[in-house]
Amino acid sequence: MATFKIDAAHSEIAFKVKHLMIATVSGVFKKFDATVESEKEDFTDAKITFEAEVDSIDTQNEQRNTHLKSDDFFNAGKFPKITFVSTGIEKNSDNEFKLTGDLTLRDVTKPVTLDVEYNGTITDPWGQVKAGFEITGKVNRKEFGLKWEVLTEAGGMLLGDEVKLHLNVEMQKVV
């Protein structure tokens, strides 16, 4: 069994959501952890766990960050972590997978499917085995209890329901 831990210095956990339905606001989580356990070198039997600290959310706007941490959205005080636990992985090609798992935001857990691009495994100049992945997907924020909404003067939505996820992940073999 090989165990890999996320290399936070070389990984990014990002999201995007529509604002006023004409622009996109991006953000990241700065504190996160992940583990991948796999018997197979191609990761088709991988068991994956991930968590992000809600309080580490950063949209490059302190007022917006504070609002996102409030009960209107994540309620960081009551629900400090976002978690994902894999339930399956399907190999579509040598480097493309469909990853399914249970995502928990606030107190709501729902199944999600993510697209995974496997960028390969190498040994770095210091002898550490690294594996790289790009993970993308979409979730509906309202399905997870992030229901805050304001309508514009014209009746349009201030904030989109669909949140795009984009994770660039470098994992380091530890066992």
C-alpha cells in the first residue's frame, strides 16, 4: 500500500462563482490536507480523503471573506471544515479518471463526481516520489445550504448557484 500526502506548497484549492451573472469571482482555501492510499500504480483503487479549513478562505477581499465565513454561507464557527471522502474511481484513459465521493459542506453531505487528470509520477531531485493531478468539477452551492441570495434591481441574481472547482494537486509519497 502506497500512501501519499498533499504537498500544500505546490498545490492550489480554488473555486469560481458568477457575480451579477456577468463576471466571475475566484477564491482559494489556503489551509488544507489530503491523503491518497493506493495499491495500484495507476491509482485505480485509490482511497482519497480531503479537508479544507473554511477559515482559510481567501477571495482577495476581506469583507467578502468575512461574509463567506458567516452563517449566510459556510458558518466557519459551527462547521470549520469542508471534507471529501472518495467512494470510487473510474479510469477513462491513461490519464483521465472520474472520481466519485461524498462532499460535506456545513452539515450537508452529497455525492459528487469530479474529473481528474493524472499528470504523472516522478522522483524529484531529493529522492521524493511525487504524483500530480488536476481536478475539476461543479457543485450547486444551494444544495449544500449556502442559500444566501440577493436580487439586483433588474431582478437578476447577484450570485450564481454553480460553483466551479479547480484543484491543482501535488502529492508526495510517504509510505
